[in-house]
Amino acid sequence: MTIKYTEDHEWIRVEGDLATVGITQHAQDALGDVVFVELPEVGKTYAQKDVAGVVESVKAAADVYMPIDGEITEVNEALRDEPSLANSDPMGAGWFFKVRLADASQFAALMDETAYGAFSQG
């Protein structure tokens, strides 16, 4: 189980041909208390870097981008009901959506934890 990161502060964990996507600890720290999330539609296909959702906090709203090409297979309904999960457990219960991987090379090209750590420290 490998986790990679995007420059837009999403994380993606691949298991087989499915991937789980959420926002990083850094992103939720920057946003503050999350009060609303807009999740993508199950069955919809997105290209890498397309806007797939929105997260709103007491401070700001931010787009959630697709880290890879793929089709949405599931969304986190619990997050819709309890958006604060994105703050309390961004890498676990606060995941946003699952996607069927269309191109594994896109995943391979994303940042690993070390590279993301250096990037997010800016």
C-alpha cells in the first residue's frame, strides 16, 4: 500500500486498481475547521488535475483536484454528514473519494512522502 502526494495537497493511496483520495494534513492545517465538502458524482470520469470536489472551511474554500485519470467508484458519505473528519483524521476516516486507476504511470509520477514533506515546507 503506497501513498503519494500532489502539489495541490491531495494524498492518494492505491490498492490494486482502486485508489483512495483525500486532503493532506498540511491542507487541513492551512484551511482550518472544515464545515462543508462537495464530493464528486459516482460513475463520473475525471482527467488528472480536474476539479473533483470542494472543501470549505471557516477560513476559505478550496478545490479538490483529481490526482490521476479515473472513474469515481465511491464517495465518503460520512464526510458529507461530518465534514470535520477531514480535520480530525485526514489520512483515514476523512478520505474524500475512491477512483478506479486509468493510468498507473500517473500515480508513479506523484511525490512520495519525503518529496511532499520538502515541498509543503516550501
